[in-house]
Amino acid sequence: MEDFNYPGADKILAEKGIVLKRGDGHITYADCASETGLLEILARDKGKICFRVTGNSGWLTLEIPSVYLIKGSAEHEAQVDMTVDAEEKSYDVAKGQWTPVGESADEQGREHMLVEIRTSR
């Protein structure tokens, strides 16, 4: 039975300092230089983090602190959930466009943790 735990998560945590928890396999960590059209995330202290998105829809739970900008993949829009203090906020990210999220969209400039990505065509 599939447990949806992210394969190789321990290695990615050790190398990149990001926590990848569970997903359906349609959103996978990728080298940002490997191809164009990836979903791109900018986080303070982490730089650019990229994910390959496949299929008609996908989901991934994760933990990336201090995320402030996300670019949708070329073929998928995304909805991302973030937490700040005890609040959860959601943001819609258009295909191929940069969207301010987290601290860059927060009136108080608070640091937000990215906790989930959901994609659809």
C-alpha cells in the first residue's frame, strides 16, 4: 500500500535544509538548472528551490521557512498554504507568473512557512 511519504526526503533535508513530507508523486524536487517551466520558490536563506510538476493535478506537503515569492510552472496553476504564528493563509499562483506570498504579501512583513502545494492544469 502506498504511504505517500516523499522518497529521498532525508537526503534533500541534509543537502538543502528543506523538509519534504508527503505527496502524490506529481510534484517532485528538481535542480533549477535542469529545465525550464518548473515551479520556482524563493525563500530567504535558501535561495531558489524548484519542483517539476506533472499530471493534471498534484499535491505535496513540506516545510520551507521564509518563502516570499513563487512562480507557477509553465503548465500548472498552484494553490499554496502557508502558516504564520497560529494562522494559515492560502495564495493562488498563476501559471508561469511570479506571485508575492508570505512576508512580501503580509502587511506586517511576518515570515511564513510554506506547508503545502496543490497544482492543477
